Amino acid sequence: MEPIYLDHAATTPMRDEVREAMLPFLGERWGNPSSTHRWGRKARNAIEEARDRVATALGAHRSEIVFTGGGTEADNLAILGRWRHARAENGSGSVACSAIEHKAVLASVKAAETEGADVLVLGVDSDGRLGIETADEAIAARPCVLSVMWGNNEIGTIQPVDVLARRCADADVIFHTDAVQAFGKVRVRVDETPCGLLSISSHKINGPQGVGALFVRDGVPLHPSLFGGGQERQLRPGTENVAGIIGFARAVELAAAEQAAEEQRVRSLRDALQEQLAAAVDDTVIHGGGAQRLPHVLNIGVPHCDAAALLIGLDLEGVAVSGGSACQSGNASPSHVLSAIGANADDAAAIRLSLGHGTSAEEIARAAQAFGKVVGRIRAVAAH
């Protein structure tokens, strides 16, 4: 029987259309886009066409798209770029974020703190929602950037980014949102949501790994983190990953075009999976279940069950899931997201199942069956 991949929030398989778009740039179209000869011009034209396609999908201007090495780099550039600009202009400043941000944001905020920034980390409720009043208090402190992710990578909770972005805009505070998990899953448009900065990543939408983008609204100043040539508005110098950028742009186009239909299809499958898992093990807990969630993410707690044994057992049954974010893999410390919502328990396993392009109803049924089998086996062993 074919194995079942339910870890699309960690990474996704590259689509055939994306691979085909990249192939010429892995072969005969190998020029350096900074060169002025014909090989270089062909590469430069391809990158600028890709920039246009990404901008169109996001509702942005082409000048507002900065290609990066992935979502982590985009988050770092957004947070540290804003902080270092504020420090250079004013000699001080503060940064703010929610307690359940991706580690790429939290680590950037920590780095800013070591450089002298005042830091505000905003708490969330038991479903992972950031309250508007809490956000308003942070906005009133006038940080150089407030970063709140569009949808959480571990439990899927969607934040009120439209409201937050508008309140920040009204207060002249730059709002950044990590939309890495949200783009392609829910509607993400910067011409509808007035954020100043927004991060997306290729390998979460069936594109190549190692490439992403930061939307930088015209007029938002950033300090670069890297130095060298003048590529990417001097914010990300270095020879561009041409093939990766081309593949990324194709993945962005496909994700945007199919978003509405895929959101409905995947949400239906996710809800079916949730019901079937609860039927197989009736004391499961849905983390973030009371909030609006991304359609592809399901995080469940299993009382009286060892997390490592559950992950290994499911893998042996041919079902790939995660114990949280991929960045947490191999880390024995509790999930900061589950800690923030008060869901960590000593005797409970927490696993994330995430669906994607190609996930089928038949796979969902098989995964739920395997889940019940493995949990039953673990609990039987523990009872002896």
C-alpha cells in the first residue's frame, strides 16, 4: 500500500508544472542575471517576469517584491530590517509580535532585543487568537514593527490580520504578517489587507525549496541584513537563484488560481479527518478547535499517549505526520505554541496532520484507521 503524506505544512512535493518551468534554467539558460550580455539579459528578463507574476498574485506592484532564500529569511529581513532602520534613525525602538509566531520571527525579535530593542510579546487565548485590545495596547506603544502571522503553522489559528493591518496603518505603525502557511490556502491579497510587509515561501505551495519573497510596500524603509551587490533593491544582494525563482513564480500562479477550490476541498477533507480521528480515539483534543483555522492544518492532543511512540508508530504504518512545526523536529523542548495556549500536558501527545494538493478521501480514512490502531497499541503497552 502506498504511504500517506500528511505533513504538507512542513514541505510539499514539487508539482510537475513547476519542475517543467525550471528545467531550462537548470540547463541552457544558465546566465548570471547581473551580466549585460545575452545570457545575462535572458536570465534577468526571466526574473523580472517572475516578479511580475508573484506581484500580480499578491495584488502588489512588481517593485514591492523582494526575492529571498525562503520564509525564514523574509521574516528576518522584515523584523531586523525594520528594527535596524529605527535604530539608525532614532537610536532606539521597539518591536512587537504574538507569542505563537514562527521561530523565524521570534528569533529575529530576540536578536533585535540583544541589539537594544524593547520587545513586546503578546499573549493569545486558549485557541491561539490574539485579542484586538491586546494588539491595540501594543500599537499604542508605537513599535517600529508589529508582526502577527496570518495563520499559525502548528495549530492553524487564523488571526484578524485585516483589522490589525488597518489599525496599524491608522497609527502609522508598520504591520508585518508571516503568510507562509496562509498563501494558497486562504485569500491573501495586499491590495485588500494594508500590511506593510508580508512573507511567503515556495516550498509550502509545491514549489522548490530555498526560495521565497518578502512583500515590502512602497515607502516602507528597511535596513539590509546582507551586503554586496545591488540585487533585490539592495536588500538581498547576491546572484539570484534563477531556477528557484522561476519555479516559485509558477507555484505562486498555480496556488493563487486554485486557492478558492482547494480551500473548500481541503477543508472538507480536514473536517472529515478530524471526525474520523475522534471516532477512532474518543478522548482526543483539537488544539485551536474553537477558532477559525487554516483549512489544511489539524493539531490534536492525545491524552495518556507518548508523542514519540505515536509518531514512530504512525510512520511504521505508512502515515507521515509531525509533532509540531518542522523547525521543532528533534527538539525535546515543548512547543511554544502549545505552551502559549496552555495545552502542553505531561502525559499527552500532540501531533500535527496537514493536508495538501493530492490528498484524497481514501488516504484520510486509512490514516484515521492507523491512528486508532497505534494509539490503542501504545495505551495497551503502557497499561501493563
